[in-house]
Amino acid sequence: MKNLLFTFALLLPILSFSQNQTKPFLNLEDALKITEAAQAKAQSEGWNVVIVILDDGGNLISLRRMDGVQIGSIEVAQAKAKSAVYFKRPTKVFEDLMKAEGGSRIATLPNAVGVEGGLPIFKDGFCIGAIGISGVTSAQDGIIAAAGLASIGQ
């Protein structure tokens, strides 16, 4: 019994410390708000796309495929979002680097997608997820992704 109390006394500071540590996260409400704003932008331009929202681990929170979009865009949108969350930067960065001299090396990085349309989502300095868009040109995908993030003040 004495050993059990001693162990508990040692663990108590660790347990209380871990409970006080909070990291922001992307909830479903915000993911759907971003998705709705992205879809509204796409519809206003007459573009049909796939909209993907991932959490900070690259896990799917939301996927919306607008009518008429090729099914290949589902995986492309997911790959763009995954690249943005894994590297904490827009996929446009990789697209620009690939156009530069020696940029083909970017293609060797695992999960790096060199096509615009993926943006990380930040809150309080933490990357909490990403959006990926696919279905129209990469520049148009980027416009839609930016409109989605604007809905949450990014």
C-alpha cells in the first residue's frame, strides 16, 4: 500500500501537467464552415470541385464532391490537403519550386504535391489541418481553397 501511494504521489504532477496542456484542433463545425464557403465560391464561378478537409494528422474530416466532378479529383484533393498539412505550407510553394531549376527534386519528397490547391489551416500558431481542392485548374483550385479559409479569418 505504501508503494502504491508513493507511485501515485510521483505520477500526480505528471497527470496534472498533461491535463493543463491544450492544443487547438479543427472541429467538425469549422470544417463544415470552410467547406460551405469553398463550395459557395466554386458555385459562384461555375466550377465543380472536390473539397477535402483533413485534421492535423492527415485524417479525413470532410469530403464534398460537387456534381459532375471526375472521381480522380477525390484522391487529388486528398493528396493536396495531406501535403499541406504534412509540410505546413501551401502546395503552391512546391509547384513554384518545381518550376525552378533543379525543382524536379521536389517530386522525390514523400507526400509533396507540386500542384496548387492545398492550404494548411492554422490556429494559435499550430497547424490544425488542411484544405484540398481539385476539379478545375490549379490556380482556380487555389482561389477556392483561399475562399474556404477566409470564412474562418485566415
